[in-house]
Amino acid sequence: MLTILIALDEEKQKALASLHDLSKLFTQDHRDPNQPQLHKYKLCGVSTTNEITYLRRQAEPDLIDMDLDATDSKPCGDQWWKIKYAMEDAKPVTVMVCNVYLLLS
């Protein structure tokens, strides 16, 4: 019985190690060329309930005011839109621009 418990514990440790390796697969850079390459991304949308979804509209860069030496500290200008779908309302779809600070708080 003791040998069975030891074998099960060893299998459990192997499974936990595999899970740990898999969890790092798309979150940490690695040097192995056979592993998938990581790319940075921006969050484009969040659904908080069945009726409410927030979408990010990426701002187009202003080519005239573009700061080529990257010393400008202006925000990116992306907009978050709130889309609410409520079947029971007289106006079932409501779309509005949100303040990013409201979303993060």
C-alpha cells in the first residue's frame, strides 16, 4: 500500500511540474526556437455581463504631430466604448464612449 502511495505522489509531482511548464509557455520568453514566439498585445474588449461589453477603439496616430524621438508623454488616445444590449428597454442597444479611468476603478 505504501509503494502505491509513493508512486501516486511521484505522478502527482510530475503532473504539477508539467502544469507549471505549460503555464509559462505563453507568458515567459524562452530561447528554444521550437517554442512559439511571444507577441505583445493590447486588450481589445471585455464582457462584464451578458448585456454589457466594452470595446477599445485604437486611436490612429497623428502623423503631423508624431514625436519621432519619443519624448512626448501624451496618452495613446485610445477610446473605450460601452455597448449595452437590453431586450426589455425601449431602446435595446445603447452605445457610449467611456472614460478609461472609470473602467479601471
